[in-house]
Amino acid sequence: MKIKTLLIFLCLTGFLFISLLAGAVGDRVFGYRLLDRWFPRTNVSPQEKVNQRVVTEESVVIDVVDKVSPSVVTVGLKKTQKVSVGTPFGDLFDPFGFFEPSQTPQVQEKKIEQNIGTGFVISADGMVVTNKHVVADTNAEYKVITKDNKEYKVEKIYRDSDPVVDLAILKINASGLKPIDLGNSDNLKVGQFVIAIGTALGEFRNTVTTGVISGLGRGITAGDQFGGSSEKLDNVIQTDAAINPGNSGGPLLNSSGQVIGVNVATAGGAENISFAVPINVVKEALDNFNKTGKFERAFLGVKYKMISKDLAILNEVPEGAYVVEIVAGSPAAKAGIQQRDIITKMDGQSVGSMEGGLAKLIQQKKIGEIVEIEYWRGGKMNKVQVKLEESKG
């Protein structure tokens, strides 16, 4: 019995020795990494570390795209537009006026149909999030196209009129759609890896790009060549992931496949600078929408640019929100706030110290609430009571 046990022990020992020897030879000759899965190396070369990181990032992107792509849709537009049609010579370069029009230009109707933006599914029964500027034309018909080429007519559009939230919800008659997971944008870090999916240039559906978060808390004017409108946005995410016209309304994703932002705009004249509305801003709007069936929120009625502390010192003005435009008939207009005023405080809280600026302060208030606003005008500080109203969608 002892001899049998000894023989078994010797056989197992020999097998283990041969396996280790074969692994070592294979590692040297063929570069095999069979044992790395269970026994990671401590003396990995810098190049090997780079290769491992690249492979990991590739697998992350592939997994996220497989998971999320069925939830990303294309938004298309269809409309009839009137255009003027002149004589055959009317379109020629004619600096000396040799070719006089022989007849009055005629007006003809031209049918336009094109893909203009992106969106993503948030409910199985056909609720889709996109940018408001993507569906800004109230005279057009819109459709949604899924990854598997199914087309749905947009039955209803809910546009958020808040000037700092470029958001719209589209309702289509569908069922069994795959909703996307919404993440958390409060804990984002500069340098964090991100993935964008959208209909680039209104033509290339489900285009995937990657990058990092390159800035937070930016203020921009958003729009694209298809939307025909713009919005002044505050506290947006800046990324170097390639975002092209047509990507507007698509998701900006983290490495877990959760939406952390809604792609909204690119910086004109710049390379690799794009922006997204933080998803938590969208989630707040969606919460209100789910409760009331509309984008019900407190509304002041100003468009503004934030004046930083450094800029304030340089121009000898207070830090705060510089009023660029007053919405006619808004609470701000009724309270006498004017263009070029600088709003410094709301209910005693400094506008400049709040991350997200004036918009964030307003979001924390309720419709009908009376707030005290302090503002600077012509070298003097002023106070006024303002009753916040409901934004009109």
C-alpha cells in the first residue's frame, strides 16, 4: 500500500514538474501566458503593461457597445419647405448684370427628409430622450429609427423650456424596447474614461467614439447645423470624445454602460472639444415629468453668463451671473431685473460659490416660491423680491 502511494506521489510530482517546464519553455519560445491568469507577474515590463491596458479598454468598449446599442436611436425629420425658384440664369455668377431675370421667381414646395440627431430609450413603452434643439422645428414631423431599422412615428414631443436644460422627450407607439441605465454625474472626475454613441453627421448610425472627461462645470451656447436653434447651457461636461453634428441627444457613457450625460454640442473652430448635459440634471427633469406629465419647474427667466472671481477683479465688478437676456413676461422681467445686471445672491446664498451657478439655485426652489435676489447695477447693489413661476413648455 505504501509503495502504491509513493508511486502515485512520484507520478503527480513528475507531471507537475513537466507542466512547469513546458510552461517555462512555452513562455520563452512562444510568449505564452498560461499561468498569468492564476499567478500574475510582478516583473511585467512597461510595454506589457501598456498592452494589457489596451486589451482591457478594448474589451470594456466592446461590452458597453453590445449592451447599450439597442437602446440608442436615430431621430429623423420630415417637412415641406417653400423655396424660391428663379430663371436658369439666376444661379450664375453674374457680377455685371448681363443676365436679367426674365420672370418673377416662383415659390415651390420642397420635401425634406433627413436624419438629424440621436436619442436613447428610457422606457420599454416608447419614451425617448434627446436634445430640445434637435426637435425645435414645431412644423416638422419626426420619427425614431432603432438599431434594427424599425421606424416609429413620434406621436408627441415634450420640450423643456428651461434655458439651461436642452432636453426633450419623444413618445412613440412601441413596446418591448430596451431602456438604458442612467448613472450618476455628481461624482465625475476629469480624466475619467467615456464612450459616446450616436448618428454622426446625420448619416452614420451607431457611430462609437471614446475619450475622457476633459473639463467640468463649463458654460456654453449649444446647437448644431440640423437643429436651427441654440440654448445657453451652464454646468455641462466637456469631453474629447468625438461628437459630430447628428450626435446631439445621444448618450455619453461610463465604463459600466451607464449614461452620465446627454451629448449636446461641439465647440466651433476647435478639435476634440465637445459637451454633454449631466445626467443628474436630466434625472431631475424626468422626475418632475413622471409626476406631472410635463416639465414643471421653477422659472426665473434670464439668460446669463457666469463672471468668475478672476474676471470680476479684472473688470472691477462683483462675481455672479451677468444677465445677457431677459425673457419677456417672465418673473425676472416683472421684478425689474434688466439686461447687464449682475445677480450676486439668491436668498442670501452667493451665486458664484454654488457649483452650477444660478441655474442650480433655481432648481432647488419651488414654483410659486418668493425669493430675494441681490443684483449689481451701475455700481450699486440692489435687492428685489421675485415670485418664481412655472416654466412654459
